[in-house]
Amino acid sequence: TRGSDFARYRRGVVEAITTPTLMIWGEADTALGVELTEHYEGLVTNMTLKRLPNVSHWVQQEAPSVVNNFLHDWLNP
């Protein structure tokens, strides 16, 4: 079942993702709550989180300049 597929991603069951990861999240997303950006410790070891207040699910359409700046700065440290 679908639930058992997701269960294998628990901490300690599979290896953590070590690839640098950037997550950009709109805090006003009504479909996917901001709580989904939390508790990645042990699952993703090198994650940068950028949250945008007053932006919904479509961050790249609603705040393109901000998203582009995040991407530029993250890709060019």
C-alpha cells in the first residue's frame, strides 16, 4: 500500500540524502502547510530552507525575483 512505501523513508531505515538541497516554500500555501518544511534532520543532511511569507504554492510565479536571487546565491556561494 502507499503508506508502507512512505514508511521506508523513516530515519535510520534508508540512508540520508547528502546532496546539497535547496527548499523554497511559500508560507501562504493552503494545500501544503509550512509544517512540511520541518523535521528533516537525519533525512537530508545538507538542506537550506527559504520560506517566503505572503507567497502561496507557486513561488516561482508569485515571487520570481526573490526565487531567482535565492537560486543564484545558493548555486554561487
